[in-house]
Amino acid sequence: MKHRPHQREKKTLSANGLLAMIRDIFTKIPREVKRQTISLTDCLMSALAMFGMKSPSLLAFDGPKLEATVQHNLKSLYEVSNVPSDTHMREVLDEVDPKALREAFTSVFHEAQRGKLLEQYTFLGGYLCLVDGTEIFNSEKIHCKNCCKKEHQDGRVTYHHQMLGAVLAHPDRRQVIPLCPEPITKQDGATKNDCERNAFYRLLPDLKREHPRLSLTICSDALSATAPHLNFLKSLGYHFIVVVKTEGNKTLYGWVKGITREVKMAVGKNRYVFRYVNNVPLNETKDAPYVNFVECEWTEVIGRKEKKGRCAWATDHEITDNNLYELMRGGRARWKIENETFNTLKNQGYQFEHNFGHGKKNLHTVFTLLMMLAFLLDQVQEATCGIFQKAMEHKRTRRYFWETMRSFFYTYFVDSWQDLFTAMGPGFKGARLIVNTS
């Protein structure tokens, strides 16, 4: 007899197994701070636990002040032997090279491949990879050597951190699979274009080196619709679907005017009008790549309302009447990096823009990567773990789910992730507080 999906967890992708693998990777990272009172591994795992439990601040994980329940749960769930104080954690992690954390992301990704999770994300013979940048810190006072600096006309100077994110996504899947993000640092330039472009030229070669046989279609915004950018993607062997606009791609729109094929399509109550043409130059520059152009106008019914929109893309996938709809869905899935990724991190419990500690060197970047790693683990659990899914379904919203998880973590002695997720499901009826008066 087969179990229903919510009655079991996927053993190879369990929280316990993935965290044990990550801990082994952390033990290999060299430690720069020589004071050996608490290991670097315990500092990293404690920080990961802080983000895993969606703690609102670092002070909530100040080791010497933690109650016995939290000490126990950090050991049983995250294998933390000695919990550092907030000051000691900041001091140690400020010295960690952010690149040393990349292996944790690739290892979880490879485990997702072996566990066949990625089979649910196949798109046009490969995978859809969404890329975009976001700001994660801004201050007029606090800064480090890696902060980007902006001088305003009124004389103010602000410091900020940005990162370039990349996730695997599918139009039909709510969960995304985050890849290791690329920090945007001071040397990348002062403008948004320069910052994202330079970080992009680091992110994609790293991705190619770590996953050389992964067939990707890179999906990004109109900033990417330039000849150097698309030629760079082609040199790496990646496909692309990028937004094009009349104001930024005037030459392309001049080429396609009057030569597109029009196709009308209805999918349920939704109506679409496509216009497309293959093999036209992106612009008039000497190295301009030839691209395939598709434009879509849509009228979609959501509840009792109609939603209308229009967008156009350049792609190197050959366009036919048979793949128009999928290409459009892939192009519009770009919003999943805004909604299912950045919005979730900033507004649904992760405290993505909160300053957990800035440091003088790498602390803010290390914290950002550890938070993204916690997000990756959550997304894998949400996609594969039956008892996690049942508990989240029972709590209805992510924010309430995290609040309940954190409450259990601080209040009860928890011996395993399975016990925690099971208790958060519909079978748990609460507990009566009994005070020991002896």
C-alpha cells in the first residue's frame, strides 16, 4: 500500500541528512581567527540555525544566555556542540572567505539531482535559470570595505550591499532552487548596470565550472538585451530568454516591424495573441547576435477579473507555433525571482534586509550567503518532505509556520526534525503548562 505524500519524508533530502552534509563541508573551511574556544564549524552552524529558525536578531542566539531547551535543540537538530556568543560569532565569521561557502550550495544541488527533484523543473530540454539583482543593505553610517558607495547631490553618502541572485524555476512550480548568489561589491562600479553586469560575468563562469553539463536557459530583464551580454551567454553554451523593449531595442523593433507571424491562441478562458519571427539581428553593431523575437499580448481571467498585459522577448530557442506558449510562460516566470525569492526573503519571515551584523570585512556577505543557504534548505523541504508539507499546509502561511517552528524550538526539547515537523502538523493538540513548585 502506497503512503500518501504527506505521510513521509524523502530520506535522501531530509533536513537531518542535508544539514549533516553541510556540517561536514564547514569542517573543511580554514579558520583565520586563531582563538580556539569555539570551532568555526559551530559558529557557522549556529548562524545557519539562526536563519533556519528565522530569528529576528543575533542576540536571540547569544550562546551563554541560551536556555537548556535551545542548547539541546541546537545540538540535536544542527549538531552544535558549543554555541558562540553573538560577539564571538561576528568576530569569527567576519574572517571567513565567502567563496568557501559555495560548496555547500553545490552539494545540496547535487543531492537534489540524485533525489530526482530536478526532474520536476525540466523546461525546453533543460532548466530555466532566473537571474536578477537586489539590494540587501543600506546605511548612511555603517559600512565595510566591500560596501558600494553612493554620493548624493545633497552631499549625503550612503553605503549599500547588493547581490545577484540565480534560481532554477518552473512556471508550474511554486518552489525555486536557489544557486549560490554572487555578491556585488565596491569594485563593480557605481551604477546599477555596471554592478549587475560585472557580477554577472563572475556568476555564470562559476556556475558553468560547478555544473558543466547542466543545460540552462538564462532568463533576465531588459538590462541583459545587449550584444556583449548575449554573446557571453552563447560562449558559455547557455540558451537565453531576455526581455526586450521598444525604448532600449529600437533597432530590433525596426527589423521585426511588418515581418512577424501572428498566432492567436486560447487556453481555457485565457486568450493570447503572439507575433514572432526567427533569425533577426539584435542591433546594428558588428558583433550583434542573431536572435528570435516573440511578442505576446494576453487577456487572462483571474477569479472574476480580467488581467491584460504585453511583453516581448529575444531568445535563441527557435520559435514555432508549437512552443510559443511555453516560451511565453518561461519569459514571464522571470517574476519568480522577485516574488518567490526576494519577496519571500524580505517579507515572509527571513529578515533579509535586517542588519544581523556588518563587520569590517566579510561578515555581512557571509550572513547573506548563510541566509540563502537556509532558504535553499527550506525550498527543498517544501518541495520534497511530506511531513514538512503537511505542517505548512496546517499552518496556512509561511510566516505563521516559522513563528510556530521558532516557538517549538525555544519551548520544547526536540530530538529530531521529524518530531518537530510532526508536532507542527494537525495531530498536535497543544500542551498544558505545568510549573515545577518543588
